[in-house]
Amino acid sequence: MRIAIIAPLLETVPPRQYGGMERVVHWLVEELVRLGHALTLYAARGSKISAPLVECWHGYFAKHDIVHIHHPAFLFHPILLEAIRNVPIVWTDQNESLGKLDIGLTALFNSRKSTVPDANWLATIHHGLNVHPLTQTVTPHSYLAFLGCIPPEKGIIAAVAAKIDPTNQEFYEVKPLFAISNVDLVGEVCDGKKGAFLSEAYALIFPFAGWSPWALVAYKSGSVLEIEDRLTGYVVETEKQAVEALRKAANLNRKRIRQRFEKRFTSVTMASKYVDVYDKVIEQADRRKHAEKVEAIKFSRPKMFRFPQIHFLERVPSPLTPELSSPVAR
């Protein structure tokens, strides 16, 4: 299959440090190449990938069987939208404006579909991770880990501020909070160190108030609902429940959690599900093109000339006047 992947244009693929979507695109492209598909990546200059790289604005999309976009719709240039108008498209994005377009969408988690119920949802496909850097640790350390950016909607600011004075959370800046609490701000963690950072933690916490993919002890919202409660983690609704869940985290079977991860959240699983979606979208596009072609032929075919009905007159001999005849129409 000839597949074009359009990555976000703000970071390289893979990103040097921060860049969750760019990292997922990297793993998806690598896995699709491994499966034998012909890949072309449209991404920011400087990207390094096992597929031909094209600067996004110079792309020619008609040569591809399908175009898969990982890019916010509101940042998309109208010229590029026009270029992909007649190509089968799959769009992975959390922008609600996409629900207004006749484009096949993939959701990152099931509860996302309810926020845009009228959209053309094709499937739910979780972000998949590369298995190899993530080693399994039998005896973890005692620290709690949080990995992610720190905007207000992530909830981590409020969680740290609550350890000092819940009534004054909104007046604190992020860095001073870390300086005076028992929380260590590690900073950006490169891919080479993420495996150990996560695997050796007592638990991964995710006090998130909005939409994002992963968690172990997490507040009940958005993608957190993908956690299998009491099997792969604990889903909570209050700070009191979170504290209690942390006490019980040691009872979770880390080997079983690893098995569920390898079944649901790897780049292999992600790529396989996307290939199924690609096949479905291409088949739908082919049927639509065939129907449009048949319709065009039907309306463009010249109408056959129909001769008007003709009535012939026959001379019938009369016994009284044999020379004359009575015209009889037939």
C-alpha cells in the first residue's frame, strides 16, 4: 500500500525532546515500513525516518493510495487541504472542528467519540509505544512518577499546590512549588532515560482534568477510562480516593500490567489497526468513485432518436367500385 503520513510541523520526527504526537508518528511509520508498505512522510525539515521525507508544502498526494494526517485542523493551510481533496483520508486529531467535515476520523480513546457524536468515526486506535525501551522491573523504587507537560489542564500544578495550601493554589507559580515541596522537578527526560524512569517508579500518577492518553493512578476523565480499574491501575474521582489508591498500588500485578500493555498499547498493535482502517477507507473511496463514474456515464450518454409512430393507409377493393378503395388505417 502507498501511504502518505502528514506529521505535525512544529517538531521533527522523532522529536529531540518534547513531542508526543511526533514520537507516535515515528513509531507508526517505522512499523508500517517493517510491514512492507511504501511510506512517504511529510514533516518538518530535519526529521529522520526509515521512509522518504518530503517537506510538507511541496508534497504531491495523488500518487498515494491513502493520506493519514496527524495535524491540528486549525493549523492546516487551505492549499494543502485542496491538494488532498480527491485522495482517501484518515485524520487522527482531537480538534472538534473536524466533526463538521466529511472526513474519516480515528479516536484515541472511546469516550472521545461522545464529544463529537456526528463525526465520521472509523475506529478507536490508541497511541502505540515501542516495546523495547520499556523494561519490566520486579522491585520498583519508592518514588511516584509523572511524565508529561505541565499545563493547567493536566492537573499536576493543583496536585503539587495542594500539598502546601489548597486555598492558595491559584497564586503559586509552578517552579516555586517544586522548590518548597517534596517533589523533584526532573525536567525533560530523553527517550534513552524514559524506560528506567517509568519502570522503576512505584506508580505512575496522572491527576488529569481533561483529555490525554495514559495513567496508572488517575482521575476519572477522558482517556483515563481506558484503564482497566484494579487490573492495570486505579481510576479515582477525588484526592482522598487517589491517596487510598496509592496505598494499594503495590497489590497490582506488574507482570499482568505488562501483558495488557503489549496487547493494547504497542506500535505493532497500532499499525495493524491503522492498516485495517486504511483498507476500509480505500474500499469506500473506490466504491464511491465507481458509483460517480456510472452516474456520469448515464447522464452523458446521448439519447437515441425515436421515430414518430406512422400510420399506413391500404387500398381495399370495394365490390361496388372496384377502382376505388376505402382507406383503412392500421
